[in-house]
Amino acid sequence: MMNRVLAMAVVLAACKGGAADPPDSGQPANCAFIDASACQAPTPSYATDIVPILDRRCNSTCHAPGVGPWPLTNYSDVFDWADIIGSYIETCGMPPDDAGAGDGNMTDDERRTVLNWLACGAPDN
């Protein structure tokens, strides 16, 4: 777990161009609270709901193969990092404002979709 946290700090530093804040440092003022404590029906689909969000917001720059320390281009990679991904998306720590990732930060609807998928057990559906 510590290696994942360290790796995420490295990714954030590379993407933000500076030191990374841990996900528990508090949400920015413009980061809406999303209650993802329980799975809400219908369960989002990894293939049709999650992959397009990750491709648009994460994989186009920082998490592209050969660019960052770990791409998010397949289910196994995403599932392995689910706890870290959830923490950063919940607190609007990812994608960072200034990373140029995709076409900007995740919308609240995108965050809600990913967080709900995680709350539903991150199924490979």
C-alpha cells in the first residue's frame, strides 16, 4: 500500500509540476461532496461507462502507456489501484486542474459514475 501511495505522489508531482497533496488533505472549495458510501442501481459498466471517462480524463496524458508510471488502460490496472483512484476522485485530486489531462477535470457526473462503480465493487462488466 505504501508503494502505491508513493507512486501516486510521484504521478501527481509529475502531472502538477510540484509536490502532491495527499487525498485526505481536504477537498477544494469547488469540489462537490458525492456520497458514494453505497452502491446505487444501476451499477455503472466498466466497459461502457468507466473506460470512456478514464480515456478522456486520465489516459490521454498522465496515465498513457509509456508516459506515466502506471497506465489505466485495462481493467486489471484500474482494479489494482481502485482504492487510490477512489480517494483522489472523491477529493477532486485527480485529474489535477493544471495537468492538461484530456479536456479538463472530471465533471460531478463523471466523478459520481466512477465512485458509484467503485462502491458497487468495481465489477468487470
